Amino acid sequence: MNMLSFLFGAPIRAQRAATGLKAHKDDLPRLQAYYDAEIAPLSRKFENQRIRALKQARQRIYLGLGVFLALLIACLPLIKPGAQFVPFSWIAAVGIAFLIWRWASSPMRQYTGAVQSEIYPRIFRFFGPDFVFAKGQDMGLRMFKEAKILPSYDKARFDDCVLGSYLGVSIGINEVHLLREERDKDKSRDVTVFRGLFISLSSHKAFRGHTVAIRSRGSLTNFFSDSHGGLERVHLEDPQFEKMFDVFSTDQIEARVLLTTAFMERLMALAQFFSSRIQCAFHRDRLLITIESSQNRFEQSSIFSAATFEDEFGRIHGEMKQLFAIIELLKLNEYTGL
Amino acid sequence: MEGLLIGLVLVLIVAYLWYVSLIKKRNTAREALAGIDVQLKKRADLVPNILTIAQKFMDHEKSLLTEITALRTQLTAGYDKNDADAVRQHLAQADALNSKMGQLMVTVENYPELKSDQTMVQAMQTYNEVEAHISAARRFYNSAVSELNTAVEIFPGSLIASMASVKAMPFFEAQEADRAPVNASDYLK
């Protein structure tokens, strides 16, 4: 079912059959055991709630549409023949339609809200008891700004936030929307300059320099400028990586310690896994990563899909595994004498 | 006449800029070489600590420990950074020490008490990190030398370089032993 068939009255039926978790065969038994114990028992409850929400929403949409049409017909005698339809009438019509839509869709919003508050914290607890999931939290924008991997922006909006740790390395993930105000004559409008994820991984040892890998600026820009925010260009050996990223650092040696061939491959794999543009910075005692994506990651993909949450669990597990691999690869958890 | 003068000035400016870029490249290569030396010094400082811990447990590896000590002494003796042969020899000595230390790390595996000694674990972790830094410093050095050598060897850079006494520098190259194919059956006995 999709929105169109839903509106045109397609039958709303519960789908209780599981499609199966998708994960690497080595991870599957542990994943399945956790799913069966923690998530599957809630699946029936949420499937009932989903069906109820969809039915209620459709009733309200039909009712709302009727009220809207009735109001429109009632207003027709008030319109004098030949009179212009004044802008106020348009605004009023749009306003009423919006209020009706808000009222009609509220059962669906309540359902997605309940999924977020009950299912996602459970999914993240799989990765450790200290994993927490919260909405609307700001993990700390300043550190990303100081790390020089953000575009210039005027406003920031924060959505879901995940905090936890792996091998003693603290992990923070934040959904962020950055906007820049642009003036066009007298009007000003907000333009999206970044939408996606901010990821912060702590390191037990502070980095001596400041190293960033930003997405490639193109050979022409690099020909005229060999620096980025006061950092010097680092030429690396992997031509594939050089095509995707431009690396800048205050410490040429440390940049090469961090950007080993294995890490370069991992970063490219991460970009491919998220099918997104990725930038990262090693700054002070943190590895900061930004992943551009228009997808809302911590919500059920569609209310029209069955509430089994297998897809969501499998996808989040895959993404977290990529982050854990970076921690293991960079040995961010190790204390050394350096 | 005026045109000739302008042409001459332009040639002089280009030649000067070329000279500046050559010197910059040479200095970057020297800076990279100094970077290797900083890391080698760190390793040289770490080696006695590792040897002291190892000596307590390793009765049968005296010759290996002595060899490492001798190589460390050679490496810390200093060398002429402007002499390509001296640089080449210095890098070869660093590699030889690396190889011997690698041998020591493998030998540690045969001494369970030493392997689980907390000070040794920490020292080995630090050593591995220093090795990663040395390897990165070599990559930086080779990248800087590659740029310098290209500039020095191509005309008219070669002309300006010979006038300014800027010489090509040796690359860091892996030792013959490192290039030899690894026979897995030696390790899987």
C-alpha cells in the first residue's frame, strides 16, 4: 500500500508474517535472539496500533474532506458574481485545509511517535546497556564547527540523538538540519546547507594535529589553493580516495598515521554504505564525521509497512557495525605512551 | 629594445619563482626527513625500556638483544643530511633495527610470562604506535622526495637546480629481506 492507494480506499489489513532479519551470517544468531526476546513481543501490539491509526486517519480524512467541501459550498452564495476571489479567502482555505490535515493525520503521528519512544531505545540497547535514544537533543555543534567540516549556516535544528559507548569509546550520533538565510531583494528565505548525521567518536589519546578529509573540491580549486582553513594539503597515495576526498592537516605525519590505506578503504565503504557524502575530522580528542542524507534515519521507513521492525533493526545494526569497525581500526580505545 | 627588456624581466621572474619552488620542495623533503628522525628518536628512546623488560625473561636471546643494542647505537650516531649516500645508509639502518625489533616481538610470543607482563604490553602498544608513525613519516618523506626529484630532473628545473646546488634525494625503499615472499608454512608449523 502507498499513500495514493490508501486515500482511494485500499483494504487495510494486518501483516504479521516476519520477512526475516538481514545481517551477516555470523551476526544473525545473536541478532535474532535479541529480536525474538526484546522486539518481536512488541511487534503484535504495534501492528494493531498501526492498523487502528490507519483506519482512524482514513475516516478522519474522508470526514475532513466532507467538512471542507461543505464549507466551500456554504461560502459560495457569499461570493458576488464577477467579484474577485480575494487573497484572504485563499489563505483561509489553505489554513482550514491544513488544520483538517493535522487533525486527520494525528493518529499516524501518534503511532510513529510511539514507535520512536518504545522501539528505537530497545534497538539501540542491543549495542550496550549505556545506549540511550532521545529526541531533539543537541550533541554539541561547536566541536564540528571548530573542526572545519561544516558549511556556513545561520540556523540549526536538531532531531534524534543517540549516545552510547563501544570498547570504552563514547559515541554520539545526532540528526541535524542546517539552514542558511539568503536574501533575495526584500525577501529572505532559509536554504538547507546540510541535512544528515553528525557522529562523534572520542579517542583515549588526543590528536597532536588537526586533520580533515572533506569531499573533493575539484582540481581547479586545488590548483589555486592548497589549503583549507589554515590547514595544508596532504597528498595521499590512493587515487580512488583522492578522487573522492581532499585531505588537509596541520601535521603531515599524523595525517598519514590516521589515513592508512585500511582507513581510507573504510571511509569509502562508509560513504558507499550510507550512499552519502561524508566528511571527517580528527580534532583534539575526537573523530568527527558528517554524513549528508535526506533520509530520516530513526523512524519507521513507512507506516504502510508491517510493524515487524526487522528492516530497521537490521539497517541500524549494519550502520553501527561500520562505526565499530572504525573504532577498532583506529584503536581509539587504546592508551599508549605517546 | 623595450620588448626585450620586458621579456628578460619576465624570464628572470619565472626563473626566480621556479627557484623558490625548488627550494620549498627541498625544504619539505628535509622536513619530512626530520620527521622520520623524530620518530626514530622516539623509537630509540623506547628500545632500552623494552630490552630491560625483556632481559629479565629472555635468557636464550642474548645475541638478538645485543644486535638490537648495537643497531640502536649506530642509528643514534648522526649523519650528514645533505649527503644522499649518508641518508640512504641511515634509512637502511633504521629499517634493519625495525626488522630486528620485529623479530624480538615475535620471540616475545614464546615467553608467556613476558607476553602478559603489563609493562611489556604497554611498551609493545607504544612501540607499535611509533612504528605506525615511522611508516607514516616515510610515506610523507617519499611523497616530498617524489615532488622534489621530479622538479629537479625535468628541464628547466634541472638547470636551475644545478645552479642552486639542489640535488635529488634518495627514496626510502624496502630492504631486500622485506621484499622476499613470505612462506606461510614457516609460520604454520
